[in-house]
Amino acid sequence: MSAEATNPADPAPATPGAHRRKSRARLDLRRLGRAALLGPAARDRLPDAIGHVVEAHRAHHPDADLEPLRRAYLLAESSHRGQMRKSGEPYITHPLAVTLILAELGAETTTLTASLLHDTVEDTDVTLEQVREEFGEEVRYLVDGVTKLEKVDYGAAAEPETFRKMLVAAGNDVRVMSIKLADRLHNMRTLGVMRREKQERIARVTRDVLIPLAERLGVQALKTELEDLVFAVLHPEEYEHTRELIAENAAHGDDPLAETADQVRTVLREAGIPAEVLIRPRHFVSVHRVSRKRGRLRGADFGRLLVLVNEDADCYAVLGELHTCMTPVVSEFKDFIAVPKFNLYQSLHTAVTREDGEVAEVLIRTHQMHKVAEAGVIALGNPYAPASDDPADGERADPTRPGWLSRLLQWQQAAPDTDTFWSSLREDLAQDREITVFRPDGGALGLPEGASCVDAAYAQYGEDAHACIGARVNGRLATLSTVLKDGDTVQLLMGQDPASEPSREWLEHARTPAARIAIQRWLAAHPVSAETFGGASAPGARDSLDDAGAHAPGLGTAARRPALPARPTTDTPGVRDANAVVDLPGATVRLAGCCTPVPPDEVTGFAVRGGVVTVHRVECAGVERMKSAGREEVGVRWGDTTECRVTLVAESFGRPHLLADLTEAIALEGVAIVSATVEPPSQQRVRHTYTLQLPDASHLPSLMKAMRNVPGVYDVSRAQHPATTVH
């Protein structure tokens, strides 16, 4: 993977500790080169070249079986023998260095075995079948997962398709990505011999893809060093300025964090809390970010305090002591123990103010939390061990299968070409934070921060989300454009029409590649429909209703239905009807349009000008207004006839054919439409008002139920205000 690489003049380390690590890496590399030139060791004896790998491995796994490492090294060394890096070292130094990185982070034996072999299939005559026969299926799978596709076969698509192959493999075994990250780190450490153009290209891919992957897998130790190496290549002037800031601060001698660390140790010792207090210097990119945020940096800005304890409860005990005995900056407090980050990270974050006004940031975590914070999924050992004690169970626990990876695996299958996949991958990985939203059935969806209901729909239903007509967020109706927050409960409302169409406007609210790719695929497959009608709620599309003459802007196209029988309306807002009998001889009775009473509603009447009595439901707001105006109240009862008129309001989400489907549902109930009005859509919601002639008032509940059952309709109610009809 790195036959062209060699040792550069390494970027200056961000801290003395980093300097020691880099110096050790250079010494190890020279020692690896010398050991590899001596050839393999005697049979059954560990070769000298992997002695430091074994030492690091045993520190994390004292009982590990070292035989696979010995055999893997012998195969790798013999296979790569004669291959040299541009630096002049034997090629075997690269897989050894990659394996050392993983061993120091605590990777288990299977990962280290595959790491030693990770370039053999790509660069030598070793075959995957040979790896399987000698080391088993797991090692073969890991080696295959990180083996690059050939440019001769894929051309310019080789690199993005290699990443696609690796990510798909990581869906079954995330250790594939662990090896890839360590491989890229060593290649970045040895990048200097390449021409400037190639250095920048590799650094950009590292920035856009590998660093976000390291962040998502929680491998901060690799992520921070990769960030510094990329920073040095892509922003050399800013890197040099940051290096000077760090050097100037170190030259001052007095470190305010050292004094604060002593104070913290004293506080915790007096409280009887066993703890280790360390100064954790910021790496280059972190110093650069803080300097841009705060301007002139002070001594405490160049690092943070790290407090390590034994138990979770001790973390909160430390927090209580610090906030009691020192001056806390309350706005800086974050609890990532109670609510861990999506990449497994757990820690308490706080800050205290020193007497000189400087602010010292403090991280509080257990030793195990610290191990996971540094090494992420690598620190979990083998996450694919059987979930139960019964080896025949076959169940495998996988705590490293995060939501973002599941989403990525889903949408990458739908990416129509390499360019779409590559651009969508970078876009997806650019999302810094993830949120979790819950379904009413108790399930959960992981989404990037800023995701909308559109994204939730496609995350849950795939391309079936084309039929989504709305959502309820935390129990309240919401448009599909609603941006979701961490912890929201989302109920997606799905239509039943198989011809349902997504709206081009949905692209404006889609933040996930899964949603964008699915919508774009539909639009590309339906160019006429997309251009003419713009999807479910595009402006300018129309739906027609022949019988009542009502037009509904924004509802898409509708098939023309046979004209429904219509009844003429009177010239007054009320509706003349003989069903209501009033206690005022000779009076003309009108049912009020504001509440459209029907049998068996409890009603009352008021005498108005012209010998007319208007009849209202007793709960109608118009009753109080009539009484306040001094209108004479008249007794009303229902007569023997059952035919009546009623005004209903249907609230719905806009979609194609909705108006036609509603009128058909009404007609199937044997009800005549007297008049209908459809208001212009607002935020994808549409309001329909119908005045209807019922043959029997008792049929009203079933009519309202039939209307509610029309896909897209989320409520049907009796009119509570004067309705304007279209004749």
C-alpha cells in the first residue's frame, strides 16, 4: 500500500510527549529495518523484528497466543523480501510499523495477524485462499477488506471503489477500518519523499475520509496525529505559526496547568478520592482552533487537565469536589458519561477559573473510559466473540456497529455511480455529530445533526418513503421539513397510494445521502412528471373538481372523476332546512353556517331580521355573541325528516390526486357535495371545506371516518366558522 513512501522530515510534534513518541517511532523504524534484513528467525522462535510488537501486545493481552504472529511475520517477510520502500528500508518495515500502532492501542491477536499480512495479497504472490488455509477465515476477511482494487481494472474509480469495498467489509467486521486507519497513519508519517502534488492529494483524502472515520470509530489517538500531519501538508504556513506559538509557550517555563494540577491533587486527596491527575497538552490542530476562537492564547490554553479514577461514581465525586472547592465555569460542563457520544466516547467535561483569571479545562473519566477514548473500537478487543457462553449459539455481539455505518451501507448500494458515491461519502462524513430519534414502537433511528423528517422517512422506509405524507414530532403534527433534535419521537405518516411521488422540494430538506439519492433517482426516472408537476406539493400544479368547480393549487395532478350530484345553495350564509322546528310561528328557519348543526346535535335558535331564526349548536361560539347582542333566544327541536346539510373541514398534507380521492370517498358514502373550497397550501398542509347534503344525519360519523381514511388526511371536523363557498 505504500511502496513509494519514505521517511520525511517529520512535522514538529505538538508536545514533548508527542516528540518522544515520534522519536521512538523513528528508532523503531530503523530497528525494524535492521531486523528484517537479518531474515527470519529459527523455527518456533519469535523473530527479533516483532519483539517490540509482542511487548506492546502483551501489555494489553498478557495471555495472548503469539504463534499466529510468528507465522504471519515469517510469511510476510518472505513474501515482501526484495521489495524496498523509496526510503531504502525493506518493505516489511511498513506492515511491522502498522502492526505496532495497533498493538500499542490494544488490538487483539487476530487484528495484528491480519495487519502483518495486509499487503501480501496486494503486492506479492500470496493468495487469499492461502491466507485462509494458514490463518483462518477471519484473517482472510480482514486482509481482503483492506486490499486495494487495481487501477488497471478500475482506472480513476479505483480509489473510491476501494473505499466502498472497505466500508462494505467493515459492515461485517469493523476491524477492517482499524487496519486501514493505522496503515494510513504510517503512510502519512512517511509522506515526505513524494512529490508535492501527490502529498496534497493523499492529505485531502485523509482529511475528508480517514479522519472522519477515525472520529466515528472513536480512535482519537490516530485521529489527532492524522490531523496534525494533514495540517502540516495542506496549511504549512499556519502550521509553522502554530508550532512557534507552542514553542514560545514552552520557553516561558512556568506552566499554569502544573500549578492547577497540584491544587486538584490536593483537593482530591483531602476528599479521599483515589485519582491520577495528568496534564494533557493540546495537539497542533487543537491549539490552532483555540487560537482562532480566543485570539491571544494564555498558558492554560495549551492543554487540559485529565483526571483518571477507578469507578463511574468517582467521576461525579471528583466533579462535586472541584465545583465546591474551586470556581467552576458552569457553561463549560458537559456530561458524556450519562449520554455517551455516538463514537463510544465517555467523559465529564468542566472548567475552573484560576485566581489569575485563566480558565483550566478538566476532563474526568475512568481508566477504562480513557482507554476507549484513545483507542475507540480497537480497545474493545474482539467485538465479534460469541454473545453467549454456548459456542453453538451463533449469536455475535457487535457493539461497534454504529448507526452512521448502517446508514452508509444502505445508501451506498443505491449510489448510481462512483462519483455520486465518492461525493456523498465525503458529505456524509462531514456531518460532525449524530442524533438519535425514537419511533413510537420503541425503535430508534440514528441521524446526522440537522436531519429533517424527510431524512427520518428514508432512513426508516428506504424508497417506500416516497409515500410519506407527513409526520408527528413529539405527538404534534409537523411538516416533513421539520429539523429533528436529539431525543425527539417521530411518527411518520405514510400514504397508501402506490403511485405516490416525492417532491423536488424535499431535496432542500434532505441532509442524508440516503434521502437525496433516493429522491434524485426518482426524479431522474420521471423527468416529465417531475418537470410538469414538481412532485407532491410543487407550486403551480392543479387538481380539479368538476362538479363543484373548486380548484386546489399545489396538490399535483388528479384523474378526472365523474361529476357528482350537486345541490344549489341559498343566497344566505345559512342553509334553509325543514328539519329544525322552532317555537316561533311563521318564522323561516336557517341552520347557521358557522357550526352547521345536524340531528341529533343539541341546538338553540335566535330571532334575527326578516322573520328568520338561525339555529346553532349550543357549544357554538356564535351563541354567546348572539346573547351579547341581545338577540331573542328561541326554542328549537328536530323534526321528523332526517335529511340534512353539514359543513366539514378536512385537514391534510398535500399530495397528488388528494382532492379527487376525497370527493370519491364522499360520493361512495352516498353524500352529495353542495360546495367545496380548497385553500392554497401552506407548509405542505391543505385545508378543504365541504358543504354536504346527507340523506340521513345518523350517517355523519361514518362519513367523517371515510374521509379520515383517505391517505393524506389527518383530521376531519365540523366547521366552526363561516365558510365561503364556491358555486
